[in-house]
Amino acid sequence: MPALSAPPVGTVPAQELAGLPAGACFHCGEAVPASPARLLVDGAVRDFCCNGCAAAAQWIRDARLGDYYRLRSEPAARVSAIDDDLALWDRDEVLAGHARTIPGGRELTLLTDGMRCAACAWLIDRAIAREPGVLEVSANAVTGRIRIAWDPSRTPLSSPLRRLLALGYRPYLATGEASERARRTERNRWLLRLGVAGLGAMQAMMFAEALFFGGNAGDAGAMSVPMRDFLRWVAFLVATPVVFYAGWPFLSGCARELRHRRLGMDTLIATSTLLAYFASVIETVRGGPQVWYDAAVMFVFLLLAARMLEQRVRSAATAQVDALARARPAFATRENSDGSRELVPPALLASDDIIRIAAGEAVSADGVLLDAEAGLSESLLTGEADTVRKMPGAPVFAGSVCRERPARVRVTATGAATRLSQLAHLVEQAQAHRPPMAQVADRIATWFVFLLLLAALVIYLVWRAYEPSRAFEVMLAFVVISCPCALSLSVPAALAAANGALAKLGVLPVRADALERLARVSDVVLDKTGTLSDGKPVLSEVTGFGGMDRVQALRLAVALERDSLHPLATAFADADPGAATAPAIASDCVAHPGRGIEATIDNVRWRLGHASYAWKGTDDGSIWLGDGRQAFARFVVRERVRDDAPAALGALRELGLSVHLSSGDAAEAVNRFADALGIANVYSRQSPEAKLAYVRGLQAQGRSVAMIGDGINDAPVLAGANVSIAMGEGAALAQRAADLVLTSPSLSRIPAAISLARHTGRIVRQNLGWALAYNLLALPLAAMGLVTPWIAALGMTLSSLLVTLNALRLARVRASNDTHRRKVEIREVRA
């Protein structure tokens, strides 16, 4: 872009109006050359360091997004004109492990290192959304992540990314390694701030002690005025970096809250710190009787320590995402058709590729085990520490670790389609939302801060009339001790710790308020097939009619069930109709939930399902093959109760829950399961609509219902229950109707999760009770002048630490295995 001509006489570059120093680029803040590019922005001529920044500013101006420059708190990153590598983002092998298929297009989450404030997120949202083919965009200034949904048929991904780069934001793939590196950098920055604050606090307290015991100037043996002023100026030098460097997170947080016209915890922290600091500076300059540097630096130090502990609690669930993302190896060993091997990125793997897994190596894609038995550890995916024995033909999941001996695997799913990627997506989705309980606590804290600032002003005026010399000190102590840190932390800290504990249990919350609703459950409704059964149905009997033999019946049934996701379909998948029989091809398949499936085979329309559906017969619990009028075959399928089902249902009853069984299967099979498990409330041949009606009936009686199903035919009732739990096998991971998903088919996780949810509710109530009790006790003491500012800072911090440590009790989860059953127990510390 060519530079503009010189501005008219009397018009000067106006960087100072944007809060930038003279000689700084208006867009990125870097130094401008002797002949800068210039552009008219917001009625003033601005200087730019390069044509790239000027072009970005011109596009922002032309797009009528100029509010970005007024809203931002930090300059943007310098714009790079190099975008040759953006074409690589359009290659499928690059996106395979990161992009997800959504209705109408694809979705990708990426990182950028140039998003520095909320205004950057605002600009990215609006700029990328204007690009043709972009369906949706969401930028998060806190995490530095951008989620883009686009239609590949209308635009390549490189097109919106080119706009992003033109604004100064270079994109990166949001891999686990990048996330870990960013978090490590942030942690080191916080540790440095804490170290600076700790050293400053020690020095400031020593100076404060010397000034306190030095007496008043003029008294016998008192410290001389020059020495007193010298110590004050040294304390000023010590306190300044503590307040403005170590305390920067609180200052920037306050500025962000004020920009959004919202009062929060950072507003009160920054107000207290700056009041103590600047009042001390004024007293130092004019030689006043007292300074409060010690209160300012102690406040910052103690709050930084509490904030880091809070982040430790919050990182528990985040670590689960990063662990899942890092579980996939950087390279996979692919076996070529000639028997040779080559190392390739997992993104280049395709279905039916053969990969070799060395002993101790993680599996890079979902697949099927070949050749020989192998032992794999799926602890990251399921929470089970024991090695799982896999036979040839068994499914193998990305992220599991091969033990003992090498293995060969035929790839069935790669990238975003793997179970590992689905789990990571569920965890990220849950963390992206704030539960209603946390939002209520934030609103309470906002009004609390507003009322406290009014009360502080009243206290200052009262003490000003009563004892002017102590008015500021009493007001400062009141503001410091009243900081609602404990109130603001009471709910988020508990929920963060609980989400981390749930991840250890192998339960992933999909909805933001799932844990809160799970704690209120009074009834549990379970499906049978795939939930109470072990998910391994066996075809025990095949009978043909009307001239159809067993081989023909199996040939048709296998073809009908080949593309079905129903748990009973696996019984036919393992059936062998005979090697001499050519496999049948089914077309125009239509599934009727709760009834059966129909399709066209060899120009004949066949039905497979209940007798009433397959041939208008009388239901006997078997699966029938017919054409809608006549029966041609009868199949008897047997299922086995899960090993941990009796113990899990017993644990649910110990929690005071009523257990119900509602299944679409015939009465004989359902009653057999109910008798084995001691379930009194039993309903068979329930369609999805009937299951929903049953749950609605319980809710009409004032009951809070949890529905547990396989997430395939149970979508209506999963969505209609107060809280729903999907079993963690296959399609259940993608079932968006559920509130929680089990990462393994273990029913023992469910009573553990309910117990944890109830314990979380108790912890939240304890935290809120303590926060309110502390303020009711501390505020009158501070208002009466019985507390000094630094003691107020100590009390407020100890209150926050108590709330955080109480929340950490939720993270104490222990998994115990015995010879008869596997059960996850929660060690609760009784209040």
C-alpha cells in the first residue's frame, strides 16, 4: 500500500490520542521509520511502521470496525505480509487430526499468539465472520483460541486465515503440545510475579517495622526525619514494581471490568492496592505522618499466592484435555504393501492402512487388532489402570498404549473421528461454558462490590468527622478486608475441582450444569441393551420358515444389520452365513426405532425386528425376518448382565435412589434382567416415545430423573430427563442429547459420580456460608477501626485460601479394584 501524502499544515500524527507514545505505530505500537506510512483514522492522521499495518488499519476502517482501536487495551501484533504457507491449511492431511465435520461444513480450533485483549477477540469475530463461506467464528481472548466453522465448498480455509493474518494474528494448530507450551510460559510468568511480590513484601515489612518502632519525629530517641524519609523512598522503590508488575493481572482485570461496565473482584483489588500505593506516595512527598506501602505489597503478594492456588484447582480438568491431546504419537509406523515400513504423521493415515505399534508405544488411530493377542492400557480413555487383553479382530483406540509385545492394527478411523478426539472435544466443550450456579455467584459479587464501595465512602466520611487522622486508614482496611475473593471463588473453585475428579472417574460432563442437576437426582431409569447388558449379544438360535434355510436367513439378516448402530446388531456382525454364499447387498435402509429395520435386497423389501413389525405376528421376544406379511426366519439373541451391574445398582440404592428398568425388548428378556438385579419397576417393549412418557410421568410426581442409555435409540428420553448419562461405547460418544458421557462401559462410575455431585453441592454451600460469615464478622471490625490494612489483607487472603483448600477436597478420588468387581470410590472428608 503506498504511503499517504503529508498531512495538511496544522495536522499532526495523533498517536497520543490512542494512548501510544509518540513515534509508535498506531496499529502494533512498534517504532515507526523516518518516512512512515500514514492513514486517516478516526479523523486524525496516524503513523504506521509498515504498509502491512497500514493496510490492516485501512481494512478495519473500511469495514466500519474502528471501535477496535477505542476498545483495545494493548496494541496489536505487527502484520506480516508472508502468507505463502497458508495454502497448506487446505490440505486434508493437515486438517485430518484437527478439523471436525459439522452440518454444512467443517469446524477447526486454532491458536494465535497475537490476541492480547478482549478487543482483539471482538475484531476477529467480526472480521472473519464477514468472509464468504464462514459459517461461525468465536475468539477467546483468555485462552488465545479461535474456533472457525466454514463451508469448504464455498471457500478454502486459507481464505479466512489470510484475513486473520492480514490483521496481525498468525494462526497455529491447537495441538496439545502448543497448549502445554503456552501454559508453561504463563505459569513461569506468574511464578516470576510471585517471586517479585514475595521479595518486595519482605522488604516492605522490614521498612514498615523500622518506621513503626522508630517513633514520631522529635521524640527522644526517635528516628530522625531524614532517615524516616529515606526509608520511605526506599519502600517506594520496592513497592513500585510489586504494584505495577506483580500486580498487573489485577490492574488489567480491573480495566477490563470497567470497560465492560461490570464491577468485579479485580476492581476491588486494584482499587485497594492503588489507594494504598498512591496515598503512600503523596504522604512520602509531603512528609505526612503515615504510609501504607506494606499493605499494598502484602495485598498483592497474598492475592497472587491465592490466585495461583485457584489456577491449580482449575488446571485439573484442563490437564485432562492436554493429556488426551498429547496421547496421540507424533508419528506412526505404516506398513506398505511390499512389507516395508515408513514413518508418517498420523494425519496421513487412512482407513484400511496397516500400522505397527511397538511395545510401550501409543496407538495413533482407531482400528482393529490383527494377527495375535495383545495387552493394551486404556487408562487415559477409560480410567481403568489394568491392562486390557485384546484378541484379533477386537477394536483398538487411539491413545491406548501397547504393552508386552508389538501389535499390528488395521486403521478404521483417524483424526477427529477417533474416540480420543471425541473425548477431548467433550472435555473442551464442557469447559467452555460457565454453569448457571457460577453465573449467579458472579452477579452477587458484582452487587456486593458496588455496595462495598458505597459503604467505604460512608465510613470515610464518618471517620473524617470523628477522627480525621485515621479516616483513610480505616477506609483502606475496610476495602481490603471486604474484597469478595472468597465469595467469587466459592463456586468456580468447587466446580473446577469436581470436573477434574469426574475426569479421573471416567465421567465427562457435556452440559455446563450437568453436575448441579446430577446432585438433585431421586430416580434412575436404565435401558437394558447396551446398558445393563455387557454389550456382547450372542445369536443362540436360527429357525427358517417357508423354505428358507439357516444360511439364507443369516445372509439377509447380516445385510440388514450391517449399517445398524443398535447394540443387538453386533450379534449378526459375528454370524457367518457360509463362505460359499455371496454376501447380500442392502439398499434403501430405513430404521424404525423400537420396532426394527427394513431394506431392499435382491429386489425384495425385507423387514427385521419385532414379530408385529416383521410379519404382523404376536410378539414373543425374538427377532423375526419377514416381508411385512409373512415370516421367513426367527432369531433368538441372548445377552448377559454386566459384571459390575449388581454392585452399581446396590450403590445407587444406598444413595437413596429409586431404580427403574425401561427397555424396548420383550417382557421375557427384560424380566430376566430385572429378577437378576432385583429391580421392581420394570417396563418392557417401550418405544422411545413411551420411555419419554414414563420419565415425564415421574417428573410430574416431583421426581428428578436420571436416564442412563446407550445414546442410540434413546435420544428423546435422554433429552427429556432431568439429567442423562450415555454409555461410553461407539456412537454414545457422539450423542449430544446426553449431559454426561462415560468413557468406559462401567456402571460403577455412575453412583460414584452422583456421590461426587452431592459432595460438590455440600462444598459449595460450605464455601458460600464461610464467605458470608467472614464478611459479616470482618466488616464491622474494620468499620470500627479495629483492623490495620495489612492485617485486613492477611485475613482476606486466608479466607480465600480456606475456600480454595476446601474445594480441593473434591479432587481426592481413589480408584479401588477387587477380585469380584471394579468400583471407583470417593474418599470424602466429612465436615
